[in-house]
Amino acid sequence: MKENLVWDSLIHDVSLLPLPHRAHFIEKGWLAIRGPEILALGEGDPPPHPAKKRINGTGCVAMPGLINAHLHAPMALFRGLADDLPLKTWLEKHIFPAEEKWVNGEFVYWGTLLACAEMLRSGTTTFCDGYFFEDQAARAALQSGMRGLLAQGILDFPTPDSPSPHESIKRIKSFIRDYSGSDLIKPAIFAHTVYTCSPPLLQECRSLADRYGVPLITHLSETRSEVQEVMKKYGRRPLDHLENIGLLSSPLIACHCVWLTEEEMDLLARREVRVVHNPESNMKLASGVAPVPDLLARGVAVGLGTDGCVSNNNLDLFQEMDSAAKLHKVHRLDPTVMPSQTVLEMATLGGARVLGMEKEIGSLEAGKKADVIVLELNRPHLQPVYNLVSHLVYSATGADVRDVIIDGKPVMENRKLLTLDEEEILGKAGEWGRKIRPISDCRFRIAD
Ligand SMILES: [Zn+2]
């Protein structure tokens, strides 16, 4: 510790959970921040040292900011547009047409701001996004102060931001070039799925990702019908197909991975494919239950994601953790699977591993980035505390988060967002909502 320099922030008289395990819980401690990093943390009273900002954590716990490892942030503006429908009808009759009609740069910008406001207010400090007009998502993310792995999307057919895959490739290249030096935003490539991206397109994405040293992200084996469709088209299951065309030659971030055989799980582990589990989206779309306990047993890196707001319908990772733990217990008829600390690890260190950021984030350790959230514990649903990790997974919600610090900078204090104009964002969300579905179309809409 460099004693001669003033600390930027000191959180004192706070409980600490630096790592996602109850053995690491510190009932009363302190955490010092200088610049973007955690300088030191410890038990008891802090050493006497000048700090520009002192945050009193009495009655609170400070823990690592949560990591949402898969979503489509701008789709926050489509929240609740269509629910409780068969997947094909939902996608083809509602979501795709709405995207075709409404998605443009402004939509992505305001949708991402709305998503960032929601994520900050529920304790998420890093998110991994995949969508179109990703430069506008990056603009919004930077404004919010959030950390992000942002991936420009590509498919075989025209998308809202590109008339052809060729144009999408150009967009990917310029996006990567523009954000390669950014501290908070890391660029990536989002190849939608194996059934919407041809083998040559996927191979081009693979070589671009390798050339620029950025992650490649895709949806994989989300539904049974996807597996059937890929089998019919290529004579192989989706993962086998990716292996066959050389896509697994370097690490891939695969979202969902619901329909896997034992051999595929072995292959995922061997190829060090990183997996994102999205339990609420999988439940809501009745896609199935991903074999997460089996993947974890094989040492596969698994993070937790919400997926987009159209299939969830919120971005609260505390709720997602609760669902993740309970889904696997009921599915296996075994209350011992997916214990709370495993789930909390997925939402912190696991997510960091998936995004390739485990050296920077995911836990509170000296030298790591200061991405810290402070939760109020003096609340009826969080007392008494026998095991804090259990409370975080089974009792807490995003609304219990009081303060958020990202990269050493306070972005929410006493539940007030410091980087974003929440009133303006909510006003714009309302405007988009009225445009997308005029009030005359909605019998039960509350007029505002
Ligand atoms: Zn998705």
C-alpha cells in the first residue's frame, strides 16, 4: 500500500463479502479505493489515512458488482411487448417484425440507457451485450459508466443496421477499431446462431475474432427445434457442427447450451467453450433446462445472464440467481444441487471468467478494478443473517442495492443515479412505447 497518497474513497464500518463464499465473510471491515482500483481492504477499523470520500457502510454489505454475461440491452424498449406465446409465433410474428420496423441507432441508444439504468439500480456493474448499431450501445454504456463487453451482431440476412453480411463485417471491423483502446468498453463479435449464420460466415467471424483478439459470442443449442433444424441441414448437432467447421479452435462464448449430450459437454470442456446460463429466459420460452451442474462438474466456465427483456422480462440478476438455484433443484428433484454459493459465483467470478476479465473483476481484491456494490441489510426480508450468501441468492432483490461504484467512480449513491438522467430516460422510454404500440391498440394501458 502506498501510504503517502490520499485514497479516493473509503468504505468503512461495512460487512464485506470479497469472494462468493461464506467463509470469506467479514462482519466489520473497510475497503480503500484509489483511481480505478481497489487499493486495500481489511477487517475492523480502517487504518488512519486521508480519503477524499468516506462512505459509511453501517448496516450494509459491500460485495463485487454483478456481471450480466448475456443480454440484448436495447430490447429493454420491447419489454412486455409479447408474452406467453409459442416460441416460433413470438419470434416470427412479434419480435422480428418489431425489430425490422423500429430498431435504429436512436432506439439502441435509448434502449441501452434504459437497460443501464435498470442494471445499475439492481447492482450489475458489467454486462455483455449482443445487438445491432452497437456503437450506439457503447455510447450509452460509456455515458452510464458501466463496464461492458459489447458485441456487434451479424446474420446471413439483412439486419436493422446492415443491408448485407458484407456490410455487417465492415461495421464489426470499425466497431472493434473504435473501441479497442477503451478502458470500460471491450468490443466483440456476436454471430447470432448456427442456423442464422452459414458456415462461411461463421468462419469469417472466427478469423476476424482471432485477428483482432476479441471474443466471439453466439447463441447455442437453445431449443430442441434448433438441434433438429441443424441436424436436418448439416447432419450434425449444433456443437458438433461448430467443431467440424473449425469454430472451436479458440474460445467461444456460447449462450444457453440447453440441449447437450454427454459427449457435447465433454467437448465443451475440452475446447474451453465458455457458457452463459439464462434460466429465466429458458423457463419463459419453455426452451428447457441447461445441464449447468454437469458443466460445472466438468470445469466449464459458466456465467449468468438475463437474456433480453423480451424473454425475461427484467435485468435483475438477484432474481436471476434465485431462479437459477431453484430451477435446477426442482428439475433434478434434489435440493442440494446448485447451492447458493455456486450461483453467486456464476454471477460474479464465473461471469468474469466467461468474459475473459477474471484478472480485473468478479471479486474484491487489492489490485482488481473497484467495481463494488453496497447493499442495505437492515431490512425485514434480510434479517437475521445466518448466512449472507443465502440471503443474497434467496432473499435479496436489486432494490436492496444502495450504492454502486464502477472503475473506482461512484455511479449510484443512496439509490440516486449519478451518471444518468433517469427522468429523461423514463420519458423517452414512454415515448418509444407509445410509438411502438399506440395507446389505441392497448385496451388496458394506463394513460399518462
Ligand atoms: Zn440472447
